[in-house]
Amino acid sequence: MSQTVEQLQDLIAGPVLAPGDPGFDAETFTFNTTVNARPALVVGALDRHDVAAAVRFAAEKGFTVAVTSTGHGAVPGGMDGALVINTSRLKEISVDPQARTVRVGAGNRWAEVVQACAPFALMPPAGAAPSVGVTGYLLGGGLSPLGRAFGFAADHVHALELVTADGVHRRVDADTHKELFWALRGGGGGFGVVTAVEIGLFPVSTLYGGTVFFPGQQAADVLRAFRDWNDDRLPDEACGSLALQRLPDLPHLPEPLRGRFVVALRYAYPGDPAEGARLLAPLRAAADPILDTVGELPLTEFGAIHNDPAGPMPAWDRGDLLPALPDEAIDALLTAAGAQVADAPILVELRRLGGALARTPRHDNALSVRDAAYTLFVVDAPGAPSGSRLFTTMALWTRGAGLPTMRGEAPVATTPETAARLAEIKKTWDPARLLR
């Protein structure tokens, strides 16, 4: 292996590491600490030339190629035995306020992009967690807390730059390599190693958002109010999700929430705060809140809407889709995750879809399932049976597949036509299946 490392080092400007080398574990960091990455080699790419050289070397030496950046998208076995290209050093942000676009490197996180766009009163279709990497999120479709207002993040990708399996760096857009452009937006990875993307921005000066926390014992009332609120011809700009959460008794949490089972209503409205408050009023009155943090937020504080964990943690997760949320589905959900359940999952989230998420973008992409009403997303401790049990309980009302960006161990919700088209594009661009 030492000779292989030396050969690759001669081609690469960035670090080339083998198992046991100092820094190897940091290059293969995974946000989900249950994923134990075991690649054969790691390349810390400094630029697109490093990426291209690494891909060509892998093809020549018989390695497969896996990609990592922030570690959020890692899956068990995804890097094992592969030559891993770490793109976290490929950072660049260039905002064009007139065109309302931003060019972003493969190593950037949403926090950095929002920080660069905010001075122009522009907002990208960022994910809920500021630390999530831009590229992997976009390849999986990307579901923003403002998704009903903006649509899927992949709908607003204008162009991508990537190294394909032949080791050539290319730019793809609606006019160049159209099939590849279609597949990359929502079809997941495996079509190339992305080095940069260009995405559209939205004019937003202030967010009205945050979380209203209710006692878990009032979950039935809040769930039904949430369902009725969403079914009442809500404008696209009103975006909400609801989570049943078992919170730990830790000092960094607000005192009223420590160690409690709560219903967390997350709300985001990219418009006039007074109108945002008016739209939220029926839900605020659904039960007796423990804590209400909803208010005006600077764009850079978008992470306060969901308050996702900032650091790595062990977790099991799975997603699914619901076409509707009848009373029977709410009852079943609470049977599996209500206040009376001692071993319920850590988090059970229902996120309202519809709005712009349901509409096909100007340039179609691989996100072919857009008619669901809700996502159901569950996080639990690794090995705990409660998460799987919940999906068994909910099977009458779910589709058995999730959005690419929120599915965990579930299959991807797609159509046979889309699956066949993606397979054909993979065969065209990576016939040897070099790229994972």
C-alpha cells in the first residue's frame, strides 16, 4: 500500500492518507458516529485537478470512489474499501445580487452561504441545520424549512461542475449534458464528484420563525390542530413542521424543557412578521405552550427554527411519506410515540409538504414524487426497537419510501420511469460503476 500512496502523492497537491496515518480519521469523519468508515485511501482534494487525478488513479488501480465533505450523508459501508475523495477544502462563495445566484464550492456549509447572502437580503434554499454541507444536500433534493415557499433546493440548481468517471472535469446545466443535469438534481450521488454548484436565491430580508413548545400530554390536540391548519388553504409561504421530542435533562436547554416530552411546532414565514403572526395564531392557541420562541429572525439565525443538534451523535433514522393525516393515523402515531410510551423514539417529526414542493420546476429533475402531504421522519437510538415499531404501526398510512434527502434506511420514493432513467444515465456516464 505504501507504494500506491507514493504514486498517488506524486499526482495530488493535497494530503494522501492510508489507514493509520495521522489525520486519517479526521478526513473520514461522520456526523452519525455509528457509521465506522473504513476506506482504503483518502485524498484531501485542494482543487478540481486533485479530484480529476484521484478519479483517474482509482480507475487505473481498480478502486471504487466514494466522496465525503461534512460527513452528514455518510451511510454504513459507504466508504469501505474505497478511495475516498474529501472535498471539504473546495471552498468558494461568490454572490451575484443582480442575478440572484450564488456559486458555492463543494466544501461549503449552509451557514457560510447564508452569511454571504444575507447582506443582500437574499436567502438560499438552505437546510434546517447550518452545519450541513451544500453539495450532498442538493444532490439528494434538499428540503428546506422554507420548502413550501421555495420548493426543493434541487429545483433551484442552475449549474454544477463535476469530475465524471472518465476523469474529465465538466460543467452541466439545462443546455449542456441535459440528462446528467436532470439526474444530479435529486438523483443522489454516483454520477460524478461535484466541485462547485450555482444556485438561485430568494429575496428575503427577515424571517419570522422559531418554535412553540407544548406539553407532550397535549400532543393529540396539537396534532389535530396542525393537520386542520395545514388543510385550511394555507398560503405557500407559511411553512411548518411538528415534532414529538424526548429532550434530555441538560444545562444547555432552556430550563422549562429539560428532561421533558414536548411537542415542538416549528414555524417559518419569509414575509411580513405581522402576517406571519396572524397565520400562526390558530396553532399558538391549540394548547398551553411551555415556551414560545417564534419572532423576527435575521437570516443568519435560520438554524434557530429547528435547533438541530450541532455536534456528532449516534443515531438511527428513517423517513416516509404520508398522502394524508386522518384521525386514525394521528391515533396510531400516538399509540407508538405518545406520552404513555416509555420507550418511544427520541424524535418523531411530521413536516408539511405541498406548496412549491408539489410543483414541477421549469427544468425538470429526478424528484418525481411530489404529491405527498407530509414527511414522517424518526430518529432513535441505534439498536432501539421503537423506531421500526412506529413505522409498522403507521404502515396503513405511509408509502414505505422516503424523500432522498430524508429517508435514512428507507428506500427512495420514486417512479419506475425515473428509476429506469437514472439507471440508464448511470450506465452511460459510469459503465464500470467506479463511483459509489
